[in-house]
Amino acid sequence: MERTLLIIKPDAVAGRHIGDILKMVVDAGFNIKALRMTRLTRDQAARFYAVHEGKPFYEPLQDYMTSGKIVPVALERENAVAKLREVLGATDPAKAAPGTIRALYGSSIERNAAHGSDSVENGLQETAFFFGESEF
Ligand code: ATP
Ligand code: MG
């Protein structure tokens, strides 16, 4: 079973879409292995998105990701990383396929409702960022 990290981002939490998004991933065959509601510190957001250091959206992304509560969710299924990105849709909600999480609940390329790990390795690293092995 492959592991991936979903984060329901501050815009989707504030928009009351936690339940809608969890239903979509469960309906897509994922098992929810761990979840919580939390608010990232600036330092945590900087570390989580360190791969984007130097990009023009790095600082605004930290502002946004620390602006409210988020719901990190550890998910498992076969081919979890690719499948979650399919259910999320393209980064820019305007380009996301109809019926995807970002098409339904995202409002801009930054405020795009949810995050999904982008590789099998990052799926393991990012779930470990939020959850201890004993929580699985
Ligand atoms: P995520 O990592 O959140 O699943 P992604 O892998 O589709 O999204 P990345 O390139 O990793 O896209 O970008 C990380 C996040 O940074 C995006 O989800 C979005 O919130 C923000 N972002 C990406 N590109 C831009 C941009 N051009 N302008 C503003 N924000 C952006
Ligand atoms: Mg990414």
C-alpha cells in the first residue's frame, strides 16, 4: 500500500469543505490512516515548502498556509500519490478537470483548497512530517 499526504488548506477549512473533501477521497478508494486539525507555525510552513525556496510565491505561500487551520490527512491505497493528484486536479483550479477537488473548492492558483504529495518518497516524508509511525 502506498502512502500520501493530503492537506485540506485554510481556504477549504474556512469554507466548511472538510467533510466534502474527506468524502471525495474515501469515495476514491483511499483509507484514512491518520488526521488532525492544526495551525502551522511560520517555521513549519517554511520547512514543509522548502522545495519552493527562491520561487516568487514562496513567502506568500507561507502567509497563506499559516493564515488559518489546516487538516493534514495521511492516506493509503494502491498508487496513492498519482491517484490523489488525479482527484485534486491541476494546481490552478481554473485548469483543473471538472469534478476535481480544486475545480470544486479552489479559488485561485494559490488558494487551491488542498495539497497532495508529488512523489512516493515525498508521500512518506510528508506523512512523517505530521504523524508518528505509531499513529498508523
Ligand atoms: P501542492 O504541493 O499544494 O499539492 P502542486 O504540487 O500542484 O500543489 P506546487 O508547484 O507544489 O503545486 O506548488 C505548491 C503550492 O504553491 C500550490 O498548491 C499553490 O498553493 C502554490 N503555488 C504554486 N504555484 C503558484 C503560483 N504561480 N502563484 C501562487 N501560488 C502558487
Ligand atoms: Mg507540490
